Amino acid sequence: MIKLSILDYSPVDEGATAGDALRQTAELARAADELGFKRFWVAEHHQVFSVAGSSPEMLMMHLATVTKNIRIGSGGVMLPHYSAYKVAENFRLLEALHPGRIDLGIGRSRSYRLVNKALNEAKRNPVPYEQQIADLQKYFTDDMRTEHRFQELRATPITDTAPEMWLLGAGEGSAGVAAEAGTGYVYAHFAKPGLAGVKLFQDYRQHFQPSRLLGEPATMVAVFAVVSETEEQAEELAKAFDLWLLFVESDSPPPYYPSIETARLRGFSAGEREKVERNRKRMLIGTPQQVKQQIEAVAALYETEEILVIPHIAGAANRMTGIQLLAQAFGLESPI
């Protein structure tokens, strides 16, 4: 049976504020908890003013407090910008307060050049990504026996349980690192749909090395999902999503997620329509049953049991309706 999870970007809807967006994320997390979704993750974006999620650890603390059963995670922390030791302390603190409910999703995507400079201006000797992953595993397992440059160092608070570790990516590098390190692997189908990801999953499983945190391969596939009660409503939401993608790829994107009405009135040029057509391959669009069938097809293609749904559509009410419709379509059960 397919397990469903959610990754939310905290979109700032047209006419709303970033504060509104974060409060709406909390409402969505509470609903996902009650509906029976397995996880609720939040993203890290910088210099993208149409989304409010810049610090996943901070937002996770709030979300874990206002939910009861659902796992709360990052999708993901862009590790090369930070100290692995500090990331370990942040997530151990979360785990201490909410044991058995915290996920550390890790990425290494580079942001805008100015963002990279601001986040890394004091660094003279960057630590390799693979070493940072190993560092996190040391700190999460209190390993003081294996030779390490900080062998006697422990990350506090000390906890009986550890966060789950997942590497996010869409290329051979991330899949190889996840397999060698023995972490879970999340493939960004929404970024690179196609058979290349299937091969990465095969390679990840073939080369997986068990670790102290994970004994066997664990996979997820992340997808953009636009779901509504009718095909017509889903298409209107998809057009607003089309416009948002065009905006974020432009030189001067507006600081909001465009509404359905804005997308309807604006339309697209011939050149934009070509981009829209390409971007549509990155989305699952339709009624609940249609999207359910598309999700099942993706899960079968990748041979995975868990799909990370990104309900990045216009309007908080529409996002709420979307996850409710998916929960109904899949027959999710509320936790006791």
C-alpha cells in the first residue's frame, strides 16, 4: 500500500503576507496529521519571495508542537551552507522534544550567487558533502570510537532516538552518496521526471551499505500534484502553477504566488506556452481518482512505497481541499 507524505513550500498567495503563508502551513500540517499522512516536510528557499520557508528547523519546531502523530521534517536543509555539528544539535533538540517524529532531509542545491556568498562568506575551507553526511551520522549515534577529527565531540542534547536521515536529489551524485552512507533517498521527480530516476533507484538499492541508522534501502519520490474536484478546476489551478513556474524562472519574479484569476486574465505568449508544455511533464494534474492513478503509476515505475506530494497550488483553501481529496481517494485513516 502506498504511503503518502507532504512537502510544503509555504507559498505566499497573491494578496497575502509571509506570515499568512506560515500560519497556513501550520493549518495544513494539522490537517495532514488528522487525515493520516505519514510525514509533513517543509522546504528551504532563499531569495524566493513567493515562498516563506527559509528556515525549516525553525518552522519544524512550531509544526511539531501543533501536531500529534505525523512525522515532521525538512525537505531539505541545504547542508553545504552549514556546520554539520550545528545541524545535528538543531535536530537532536527537535528529537528530544518530539521523539520518534523528526526527519532530517538533506540537500546540496546551490542558491542564487548572492545567497551563496552571504551564507558562506566566512568559510575558507569548505567540508566535502560526503564528510558532512558522515559527521551527522557520528553525532546522531554518539560514535566516539571511530577515528574522526572531532572524535571526542558529542552533539547535545543526548537523546535515546535519532532523526531519520534522507538525502534529496535528482542525479547520480546524491544517489551514490545516499547508498554509500546508508541513508534514505528521495528522488525529485518534480524536477527531472523520466527513466533516469528509475536507474538511480536501482543503483541506490544495489550499492546500499547498511548504517547504524538504517539497515536497508528506503526510498521516496517527490511529485508536484494539482488535484481538485473536477478536471476543469484542476486545470485552472494548473494554469496558476504554470504562471508561478514562469515567474520564478524570470529575472524579476513578483513576491507572490499568482491567483487563478491573474493566470486567467494574463494568458501566455507563444514562447511561454512552449515552457508551460515542458513544465507540465513535471506535474500530476486532475481529479482525485486521476491523480491517484498517476501517483500509483509513479510508485510502480520507481518501485517505491512512499510518495512525497508537493501540493504547491494557488490558495490556502485549495491546498487544504487538495490534500483532503487525496486522503479520501487513497483511503487514509486518521491515527488513533
